Amino acid sequence: MTKKRIIFCDFDGTITVNDNIVAIMKHFKPEGWDTLVDQVISKQISIREGVGRMFALLPTSMKQEVIDYAIGNVTIRAGFQELLDYCRKEAITFLVTSGGIDFFVYPVLSEFAIPKENIYCNGSDFGGDRIRITWPHACDSHCSNDCGMCKTTIIRSYPAEEYHRILIGDSVTDFEGAKLVDTVFARSHLVQMCEELGLPYDKYEDFYDVINRLEEMKVK
Ligand code: MG
Ligand code: ZN
């Protein structure tokens, strides 16, 4: 029996052209945000710690501004709707696995027909003085990366014996997942990581590239 295909698709810098967390920080420039980004990229601190501390720099009085800015500045990468259509036609399960935050991930995706239970991201709490990020999908006992939103935990719940697992991503939040799956679609930093580790990958610029490659893989 052929394996079922499943896609784990990143959000920031993948479904959207920009990285929304970086865009929010660059726009509001809370003191110290840039050091935290550098520390995450250089792996001095975990993604969870970095993202949590970055948002904690922003007062919750700015809630509406931050949300409006995040949602208003999103550009969807070309071919996304077509990829969703293709997945439906081919019975490929499509999951959004995002290291982003609920207050921009869900509104941006609301124009697409993706069931809410197929979208994984971090949460947020505006109840205190500062924005607090919550982690409903933290790492399981197999992952010591302190991801925040742990893609490998989700990927592991779809066993390799049953599923052909496909990851689409661009950056640090995709590194650990890329090591696990059968097929990696990469752009940007994820290309460099795959090169460095000698992991096979397919490069994409937009989702039409992904569709074309999935179609080729099917006939093979
Ligand atoms: Mg990304
Ligand atoms: Zn993890």
C-alpha cells in the first residue's frame, strides 16, 4: 500500500513572504529586540526563550496596534491557494506548523479553507502588563530543542511507516523537523542548513514550484 502524503507547512517566511515576528519587532523597536533575534539565530538561546522575551518587551496597552500591524503587513506567497487546491485534489493532508503567534496566524489564514485543527501555532495572553506568549504545543520528551511550538512532536505523531512526510519551510523553526521528514522544500536559511548537513532538499521560490515537484514525485 502506498503511504499517505502529509505536508507540514511553516507560516512566517513560507506562507507569508515576510517573517511576521521580525517585522513586528522591526516596526515597534522595543529596546533589546535585535540582540534577542541574534541570540536565537546563533542558538545562544532557544526559540521559545527568544520569542517569549521579545514579546515581553511590548506592553499589552499596544495590543490593537500590534495586531493590526501584523495582520496588515502580510503578503501571501504566490501559489498558496493553488497548493491547497492541489492537496485537496490529491488527498494530501495539509497542516500549518508555525512558530508564529495565534493573533496573526489565525486571522491571516481565515481567508483560506484550512480546518482550525490543522493549524498549529503559539498562543498569546494580553491579560498582564506585557504580552505573554503561551506554548500549547511544546516539545515532547523526544525533543530537547526548547522549540516553543515543536514541529518534531507533531511530525512524530504521523509515523514514517504510514506517511510520506513533507516539510515546507525557510528558517530556524524548521531545522529540527527537516532532519526527520522524507521530503524537504526549502528556501532561505533552510537551504543553507540542508547544504551544511548534507540533507536532500528541493528549493522553492513560490508554491507553484512545490506543486510541480509534488506532481513529478507522484509519477516517479
Ligand atoms: Mg519561517
Ligand atoms: Zn521541540
